[in-house]
Amino acid sequence: MAKRGSRREGAKRRTQPGKQRGPVARWLRRILIWGGALALLGALFLGVAVAFAARSLPSFHELKETQTGQTIVVHARDGTEIVELGPSYGKWIPSDQIPQVMKDAMVSVEDRRFYSHPGVDPWGLARALYVSATGEKRISATSTITQQLARNVFLNSNRSLDRKLREGVLSLALEWKFSKDQILELYLNKVYFGGGAYGIDSASRKFFSHPATDLTTAEAAIIAGLVKAPSRYSPTADVDAAVKRANVVLSLMREQGRISPDAADVDVSAVKLKEDTAQNSVRYFTDWALPQLDILLPENTTEPIDVWTTIDIGMQRAATAAIKANAPKGAQGALVALDRDGAVLALVGGTDYVTSNYNRATEAMRQPGSAWKLFVYLAALEAGYTPDDRVNDTPVTINGWSPRNSGGSYAGEIDVRTAFAYSKNTVAAQLGNEVGFGTVASMARRFGITTPIQTFPSMVLGSSEVRVIDMARAFAAVSAKGYSVEPYGITKVTAADGKVLYQHEDPRPVKLVPDYVAAGMTDLLQTAVNTGTGRAAQIGRPVAGKTGTTSSNKDGWFVGFSSGITTAVWMGRDDAKPVSGLSGGHAPARAFSAFMTYAVKDRPVEQFDTELKLPEWQLEPDDEYYYGDPNEYYYIDEQGNLVEPGRRQPEDPGFPVEGEQPAAPAPTGPGQPQPGATPRVTRSGNPADGNQAASDDFLDRATGKNAAPAPRPAPSRSPAPSGGSLNN
């Protein structure tokens, strides 16, 4: 019994520690079991997901044929191709023809463990988890080449967890279905290298002017370095940045043993780059014109299209050269040239597109200075002024504002033509005040100014900001004899099969001002170039135009036309700081002259129509104008009967011819005319004093005299009543 008891006590002692560890062991076992089960289920689920994804993936041939985005080929006025925008794919390069140095460069910089991981790099994933847990900024995870391919072909670039999970599944599926060489071939032929170039062949042709099969070590390093940030490291945008990045690629290749130290010791800066003319001046035009496709085309399309434009290659080059040659140091310049139908022949938005792609021709708003006087004088001419009318160039104050002429001199009594030619500010202020500042603003709106317009007195001198293309449009309407002009840049859009998707149709022109107003304005503009402030714009044939200079020489303008081409030139600094010596009559006028000399060389010389065919109210400012045509109101016949408008008998002489004097009637009794006599009638239509066929009250009511305005005198110039207002 003692032995059995001792054995039970010994067993009890041996089992006692186990009872103490029991709960921990059980939880550990549960965690391991459930964790293993969940991992097994997760692996099973992942395997099923990858399998289904692999089965649904397109074939290798189908993936080769897929393209991203839309290719747009832009043609000039004569049909020549000027630029290709959107994706450019070049020639597909099979894996066995891709230079090994290109493969090694890409793997070294983008995915050093490409040949060993299953599509997702465990080490990269571990780094990502480490960054997430510690917040350490110097460590970051990068996507594998397979993940980048999955994202570029099947997904978008957002950073959501859902997208990353799908990217991982697709990467594993790609590795399951395709070989490493196939994946690398797809990647190198589809990855984006900037500037619209997709694939190494397109990039090689874009940057080095030869196919990718001829890439050198240095060139391969430049291309491989672009993937991280195509715009930042593009050799056409920043050569120094591209060279530094390429040297990083060569260093990684050497560290990973993919290239010998001697082969890595190359001068990347000596690589000869292709001159990228598409990135310069003409891009200002395409940046303005191509966004209009969203409106012009009936529906969105991703197929390649050809866009036929109005741009003239020779004029575009001449415009670029004129701006570069004449813009003051540190200043920018812009130019817009329109044909008589509104076609944009040349458009320059700055001195260098690569340096700054901000389009100053279509986006920048600057004060036009005295070029704005176009609208002041248009309003004055429409109100009744003529170029020969006399005005006073004397100091004037309007609502506390006292404008001064350039140089501070005043000419006294001069004609309107001289006042405009020499850009007299005091005369413009008086004219604007007389016709109404709201009327001037309405005239500017009528001629296509789309920017906000102030109606303070100083607005007559160009204090409201405008766009260069709008000023070109306004002057083009004057050149078109007062008819509206709509600028346009796209004439036709065709699909890859030649189907016409859009065809430009000229809009119906709108008459903005009468012919005599347009003729008078052309007279003033021509004088400004012949003898006034715009003499530097002369080109040996008739030119009409106007200068503009703002305070402190911040802006200089010249806008004018000749032989059917209207050109607007602006110069100034982007920060609106003063430019020493800048004025519209100097650099802008010279740039205008340089460009227009080339632009009109093949066009016939055209004389301007400046003959003023004035309306009757200006030619005959007498009482008859106010009372209208005698055929348009009631009158009394020889028998004293009231005759309605338009009912006069052909034999009835009606109102006497000017200079004739009808015989006076002899009185025979109150209210009765003498038989055979004709009452004497004045030009106002009222019987003369004496016995009448009807009473004065009746005649006043019948002829509408009580409603007619009082007669006005006939001065040398007689402005017509004019109003108008602008709600800002």
C-alpha cells in the first residue's frame, strides 16, 4: 500500500506542473490550429483567385495589341504633319531583339529581384509593412515590374487598398501564365517614358532618332531612368536632371554586377539628343485648339484621329522669330494673326514653350492701354462724329479724374483724325464722356471682348484687362467692314479610316456697325500708322492699326491689319513690372512689321475703303429727319380730307419740291377751302397761316406734331442720341 501511495503521489507531483501550463498550451495550440487553418484557407482563396484571374487574362498576342489612350496627329494649313500628340508606340521589339543592356538597366533600377520573386516581392512587402509600422520615411516599398505591368494594363494609379490587392492578384496571375521574358517584353514595349512615348522603341526614336535595337549603354540608362518620373527626368525638359538620373542607373547596374565597371564608366552628357521641335512654338496653338475637340466631336472616341488646322507653318515661324527678336530683355511676348474669315494663321503665347507653356495669347489678361480707344472712337463715329470733325485737345476733368497726354502737351483745336493718330488722351476722355462710358463698354462687348469691363471714366484709356486673341478679333471685325469675325483653328477632323468626324462651317456674320462707321474707323487706324504713333508698323503697303502703352511701361501693344490679315502683338513681363523703354510704337510695332512683311508677301496689295457714305440724318440734319418720310404719316389732301399713309394718289404732288412756293388760298368761309386752290404747306406738314381746310388741333393730332421732337440745329457734326449701359 505504501508503494502504491508513493506512486500516486509521485504521479501527482509529475502532473501538477502540467496543470499549471495547461491554459497557455491550449491557447497556443488553438492559435496555431486556427492560424494555420486561416492561412490554409487564405492560401486556398488566393490560389483560386489567382487561378481565375490567370484564366481570364488575355493572351500574350492580345496584350501586345492593346493600346492606352488616343493618338492625335495634327496637320497644318497645307496638310503637312506638325505634331503627333497622345500615345506613340513605335515598333514592337521582341524579347530576343531587345538589347541586353536595356533589360539589365530596367531590372536594376526598377526591380532588382525580378527573376526570383513570384510577381510580388516579399522583401518589398516587408519593407512596406515596416514603413507602415514605424513611419520611417527613408524606407519605402516599390512595385515590381510585374505589378507595374498589371497596373498599367488593367488598373488605375490610385492608392486604395482594394486596388493594391487586385494588383497583387493580377501580378501573381501574370507570373503564373507568362514567362519572365514575356513579362519583361510586355513591360518594355508598354511602359510610359513621357512626351507621349510608350515603349522603348518610341522613346528611343523620340529622344535619340533611332530604333531601340540600336541603344547604347548610356542611352539605355537614360531611358530606364525615365520610368520613375517621366516629366522630371525627360532629356528634352531638363538635360541635367536626365544625366544625373542616368548615372544613378549605371551605378546600380555596377553594384548589382549587371555591368562591368569599365562599361559603366561612360559620359552620359555626351549623348546626342534629337531636337524636339514639337515642344516649341506651335504647341501654344495646339494647347488652345485641341481642347475644343471635346465640343466639336459628337462623342468621345479613343481611336486615332487626324486634326486639320488653320495654322500656317511659315507664318508661325515668322511670328516666333518676330517675338523673340523684338521682345525686350526679361519680357515676354504674344502674337495672334487672323485671316479675314477668322482662321488662326499664327499663334505665339511666349518666347519659349519649353521654358514656359503659359499661353499669353489666349489666357493672359492685360491692360490694352490706348489700343482700347478703338471702341471709344467706334462709339463716337456711330454717334455722329466724322474723322474731319473738330475737337479740343485741352486739359479736362471728369468726375474728379484728369487725364494727361503723353508728354504733357496739348494741341488745342484739332480734327478727330489727328486726335486718334496721336492718341490724345484728353480727346478720348471727352468723347467717352459724351457718348457714355456704358456705350463704350457695350461697343467692346459687341466686338468680342469677353473679359470684365469697368465703366469708370478711366476705362477709355484701357484700364480693363483683355486677351490678345480678343483684341485681334475686334480689329479683324473693323477690317471686315463692320462684320463679326469668329476665330477658329480646326477645319476638319477625320478618323483612322478617313471618315469625317467634324467639318468647319463658317458662321453667319453679324453686322456690328454700319459701313460708314467701319470706313471712318479704318481711316483713323490708317492715319495712326501713316503719320501717328504706329509709324514703326509700316510694311510698304496700306496698314491700319493702333498702338497701346500702359502706365509705367508695363504693357506694349500693336494691333492692326493689312491685305486681309489682322495681327495683335503684346509684350510685357508676367509679373506686370515695368519694362524700360517699352511702348506700343516701338518693340510691338516692329514685331508686327517683321511678321506682316512675311505674312502678306504673297497677297495682292489692298487699298482700304475709307469713303464715308453717311446716312441721311447726318447729310440732312433738318426738321424733315425728325418728322420722317411724308409717305409714312397722315396728311390732308386738296379737299381737306384725311389720307392714310401709303394711300396718296400718283398724280398728287404731295409736299412741294424744295424751292417751290405753292399759291396761297383765298378765304371763302371758315373751314372751307376755295375751289381750285391748294393750301400752302410747310416741310413739317402743317398748313401755313390763314384760312385752313381743318383746324390746327385736328391737324396737330393727324400729323403727330404733338409727339414729334423739337427741331435741332445743324452743326458741323451732330451726334445722334446714344445710350447703353453695362452691368458688371
